[in-house]
Amino acid sequence: MTAWLRRMLEGDTNAFHEVYVRIHLHVYRTVYFLMQNKNEAEDVVNEVYAALFQALPGYDFSKPFKSWLNGIILRQTSSWKRRVWRKMKLSFKVERLMPFESPVHALPEDGVFRQESRYEMLELIDRLSMKLREVIVLRYYHESSFEEIASVLQIPVGTVKSRHHAAIHKLRGLLEAAKTERGTSVHVQ
């Protein structure tokens, strides 16, 4: 396996194919057993191969390949689950912030109102300071972890978490003020 990995590092596409043939069952089975949503397993497997290709230059050839590969599989599976959870959590927060819409009485212009609400949220985000806005954008629009944000911004993880908390608090206040101006009230938890 080591020879194929070295050839793969040199850009040999046949070597990548050979490595793929040798590990694909192991990768797929491991991901399949780790995922609750089996339909997403293929997507995670693709993420594993992308991470493998990206991390290969840093692989220590004196260490067992399977252990290193398992580490990649676990990290990519965890990363996928975090992204899915974050999307669900954000979707739930947005639904709680939006007024209840009854599909039975939906009017053609309701789609316009929903779109307008999204634009209002973007306007509120634009009103944040740059330090707070960049954390919100990286966290919710680029699905970055706190650690990834800290790395990108070159600040401690604790500072990222503090800015995230401050941004959410400020957005809640701005949203409440916007709703009050329009004569409606909303409770944000």
C-alpha cells in the first residue's frame, strides 16, 4: 500500500485508482455504520476521499495507514453530522423567528413576504459590527466550526464563541426592535 500512496503523491492517477480499490469497502462500511442517515453515507464517503487526498502529503509513512485512514473517516463523519445539526438548528431558529404561516390560507404574495423576511434578516446581519458579522457569516453561511473560524480569523476559540454569543444577542435585539417598529411582537428564546 505504501508504494501506491507514494505514487499517488506524485500525481499518478492509476495509483489513486489502486488505493481506492483497496480501501473503498473499508471506507464505505465504516461510514455506513457511523451514519444514522444511510442516504448521506455516499456524500460522507466522498468527503473522506477529498480529505484523504488533501491530507496525504502530511501522512507519516512509518505509521499504520489504516489507523490514519480511520482518523480521517471519523473526523469527516463527525464534521458532516455537525454541519447537518447546525443546518437543522439554524432552520429551527429561523422558523421560530418567522411568523406562523398557514399553508391552507396561503396567498400568492406569501412567498414575497417570506423572501422579504429573509432580506430583513440579511439587513440585520449587515448592521452588526464587522467582527460580529464575520463570525455569523462563517458559522451559518459557510458552516464553519468555532475552531475553523478561529483559524481563519487568527483569534482564540474563546473569542470566537464570545463574538458568536454577542452577535446572536444583538440580532435578537435588532429583530425585536424591527418587529416592534412594525407593530408586531415576537419572543425570541
